[in-house]
Amino acid sequence: MADTLTRPSADNNPSRNREVSVASLTDRRIAEWLFLLTFVTYGYFFAGGGWNQNSQFDLTRAIVERHTVSIDAYTGNSGDVAFARGHVYSNKSPAVSWLAAIPYAPLFAIERASGADPGAAALLTFNVYICTLVCLALPGAAIPAMLFLYGRRRGIDARQAALAAAAVALATQLLPYATTFMLHVPSAALLCYALTTQHHGRRGLAAALATAMNYLCAPALLAFAFVGLRRVWRYLLGAIAPLAALAMYQYWCFGSIFTIAIAHEDPRFLTHGAVLGVFQRPSIGVLYAITLSPYRGFFFFAPLLLVAMLGIRAWWRDDRRTCLASLVVIASFFAFNLVFNGWEGGFGIGGRYLVPIIPLFGMALLHVRWRLLVSIVAAVAFAINFAAAAVDPQPSATIPRPLTQYIAPLLLSGHFPASVPITPPWSAATLTGHTSVNRLTFDEAIIFANHPPASPESEWASFNLGELLFGPGSALSLLPILLIILGGGVVVARLARQSAAAPS
């Protein structure tokens, strides 16, 4: 990518070439700052346990600790399981758990060698936090850098590209979901890389790994093959390894390379009469719920993505093949969410299943020229998603308006009304504090089953780094990261002005 930015100008003017090189160097610095700012912000928060992330990490533990892919030894940690051939498995697509085994293996070895118990709640929390940093925050932080450099390659103004890239990273659901050990943010990063890389083999590798990580990315695996038609064979070669690994995993677990975990999941998640037990007829009500509603509205929690749609026409004119492939993938994600019986995504905010396509909206946002409009809407969207990351990205599925009934009251007062419907044994009496209110640990499927309220294990099940200084649940714990975001934003803005002032 940098090679495209630094190529000498056609007039062979040494002075102009030096100016172009300075501009491209500034662009690389902007990309680096965007990466660092995003990584620090994502890594500042940790959202704690839940059925989804517990199930994902149970597979990681099984691979490292027991050299198996069944999670029989950890069945008390989650209800997100599948049953086959007398064993229990995670009902999630497996690639995030595979990747997490890389950082977890040395952690487990060190802890065992020192006589510690890696299964203890405190160490489990620490270990999952480290794996979240490596497998979610790190690839998630690459998204704004990739978007910015893609925009600059397409000749987009540096200020416009930097604003759009930073807004996508910090003013969408990427922020809260980068703090919880789920597959959505890393699969989003892989889709973004697959579209922004100029290497066809790496595009195939990224798209295939995204599919092994998130079954919903399978349409992207097909659509992205047509971005570089002349090098499809390289794309296919790159895709072989992740797809082969996924096929072997499914064969070992379920007896067929074509059988995914959902086919064997807990019957409580299946709907009688639905296709395969999970696909039902689409409805206007569900469409509203996953797009604009205050319950699970994708655009409600990130109105910036509505603004991004204003850039689709310009994106189409600028890069038609990439735009078309992206629109196909976006449509496939919405279509799935519309007919899936679990469209609400359980405990969560803002259309959890749609998070991986946020960078694709970001590519459209790069082409929106109205920086003032983007700035205003991004500020509102940042406040929403920052609050969710700070308080709890996983409000109970029974809360009709999680932002105004749960997240905002907790952030502002440390409590939410007892009248708010919430899944027992969660309650307004036990979930208190301005920040990090999730009390579910990684060694229990029901909150407080193993660790009572006010115990250190439950109090630190979720956290932000500022709480180490100000104490758990303190609103003051948010001050350091707000200052970091402000300072980092000023640096990026200054560099973007320098780049925009340089000759292109």
C-alpha cells in the first residue's frame, strides 16, 4: 500500500518528488496513530463473560489444556453448546478459538509451571483479557489504518479519510464488541483486509479465515473472488488452508466436513417448523428491529452508518468492483439476520450479527465529502458506543431500550430502575456501578452461581484499566481514556492537515 503512495511523480521533478514522499510518510504516520489510538481504546475495556465468549474460550482451553476439540470438561461454563457423538462442543464457528490458543498456550504453561491454577476465576479473567487484546483489539485496531490507506490510494483527501477511519473505529459497535471475546470484530478486520489488500492470495486467505471464524462470511468468500478476476487462481490458493482446517474440524466434531455446529446445537435454540430449526419467514417487524429500533437497531446504535450510505454512489464511480462485492456481502448479512430465529443476538446491543460489515460501510463513508455532517453524527455515535463499552455491551435481551433503560442510567447514576425487565438472576440490586457492571465470570453459566455478589471474582469479571486506580465501577475511571482519545485525535487531525496541504 505504501508503494502506491510513494511512487515518483510523472514530471521527474526532484523537488516535487520529495514533497510527495513527505506526504506519503505523513500518511503512514496517520495510519500508525489511528492503529495505536484504536488499540489503546479497545484494550482499555474488558466486557467480561457471557455464554458466547465462554463457549469460545472453552474451545481454546480444550485445545491447549486437553489437546481436544470437545469441551466436555467445561460444560458448566456456557449454554452455547452443541452435542454430537456423545460429546459436547462449542456451537460457534471455531477460528477465533484456534487463534486464541496461540497466546493462551504460553500463558497456560507459565501459570502451571508457577503452581497457579489457570482454571481459577481471576486467572481465567486475566487470560481471556490477554487473548481479547491479541485476537480482537489488535486486528480491530488495524481497521481504521486499512480504511485510511485505502482512501488515500483512491485519492481521497487526508482529512476526510482520517475522520472517516477514526469514526468507524470509535463511533460504531466495533468499539464495544472489541472488548468482548466474540468473533465479530476479528471477522470484520479480515473482511476489511480482504478488500483493501492488493495481493490476491492474501485476499483469499483473509476471506477464507473470516469464513472459518464466522460462517456468515461465506458469501464474502465467493463475492471477493471477483474483485481481482485476473488472479482468481491465486485467490483460491490462498483460501485453501483455512477452509481445509474448517473441514477437518467439522469432520472431527460432527462426522461430516459440511456439518456446522448449529446443526447440533441445544434444542432450546431451535424453532419448530423453521428450516433447519433456525430459519423463518422474514417480517417487517424484524427488519425494523435490526435496523432502526432502540432495541437492536444497527443504525440506531451507529447513526454514522446511515451517513455512510450517502457515499455509495461516489464509491461506485470510484471503485465499482469493490463496491459491488461489498454491497453483495452487506445484503447477505442483512438477509441472514432477517430470517434467523435468533435475530436479536441474545445479550448485546445494536445488531450483533451485522458488526462484521461495519468496515464495508466505512469504505462508503470515506467517499462522503461533508466533513461537518460526519463529525456531528460521529460525535453522537461515539457517545453511544463509548457508553456501551464503558458500562456493559451485553444488556439482557429482555430490556426493550437498553441504551436509555440500562446503559445511560448506570453510567450517570450507578443504578438502573428496578422496573426494567431483566433476565433473572440479573437484577437492578446486583448490577450497580457507573462502569463495568457485568458480573458473569468465565467459569459459570449463571451469574453468581460460583461467586456471590461483591466478591472479588464477580466485581472484576469485567473492568476498565482506569478502575485499577479509581476502583471498580467508578465514573472517574473513564477520564484517562477520554484524555487519550482527545490527544490522539488532535495528533491525527494535525497530521491530516499536513498531508492535505502537501502536493498530491
